[in-house]
Amino acid sequence: MLNASWWWFFGGSFLDALIGPNLFFPGEPFLLAAGYLLSSGAMYGVISVLLGGLIGDQLSYFIGRRYGVNGRRWLCHRVPKTRRPIARARLVLRKRGPLVVAIARLLGPVAWIMPFLAGSYALPWMTFTAYSLIGLFIGVGQFVFAGYLLAQGIELMPDLATISLFLKEHSLLVVAIFIASVISLMLYRTK
């Protein structure tokens, strides 16, 4: 690989997954660009963003494992309002830890802190890694796929003429759904 641009993809995905920088650094442009690059047959962008996300998640997990307990204590002491959300996070991780880790990548801001929380609440490393990989493939895959589609020239949103034609052809259905929704809401509120 003579081209050194894979570092950009790796670095963007890594900083998006690492606790701290991920609060300020968006990784989505790098994921979309990796998909765009994939459309030309180059796999190194996809491999780089997956590797960067994996290493960033693992580092965040181990940072949480090492400093998470003290960080939670400090935060609860300094900001008492955080006690209830922290207790709720602990309960959710104990009940459905693997599932929460897997779908956290799809939940935006939750993905930023989930590896850190999983480490701080001592979720077993093998469990975290397995379910984090599932979430990584799904979360990164959606943006890579969107970048691939954009590169192929497939429009993700229909143009205004198509929407207008749909509404004209199905106007009776749209009105009926709207009226049924309003009536349902009014009946729900009266009970």
C-alpha cells in the first residue's frame, strides 16, 4: 500500500471511538469517504475505519476499566444530579449489557461513552469485544454503505417531483391516515 491516505481513515475512525476526543470529533465523514472509496474497488478505507473503530473502542474500554470508578465517584460528588443516570446505566448494563453494547453504535451520543461505561462497570472483556464488534460492523457499515451508494450516483432522497406525484396519487390515503391519527390522539387524551 504505497498510498498513505489510509492513515486518515484510521485516524478519523479512531478519534471518533476514543473517549474524550470523540466528544468533539465526528467520524462520519471518514466512514462515508471509505464507502466512496470502496466504490472504486479500494478496500483499504473500509479496513482502516473498522480497525480504527475497534482500537478506539478497546482503548476506551481499558480507560474505563482503569479510571472509570474514580471518575464516577468524582462526577457524583461534583454534580449530584448525575447519581441517578449513573445508577440507571449500571442497572441497564447489568441486565442487558451485551445487547446495549451492540446497539450503542446506532444510538449516536450513547456510542461515545458506552465502551468507557462497559469498562468502568467491569463488563467481561471478551463479552464486550464480541458485542462491540457486532455493533462496529453494523454502525460503520451503514455509513460505508451510504458512501458507496453516493459514489455510485444513487440518490438517497427522492426529488420533489416524485414526492409531489406520490401525494397527488395517494391524497385520499394521506388524508385518511391524518384524520385517523388525530382522532386516535384525541381518544387517547380523553381516557
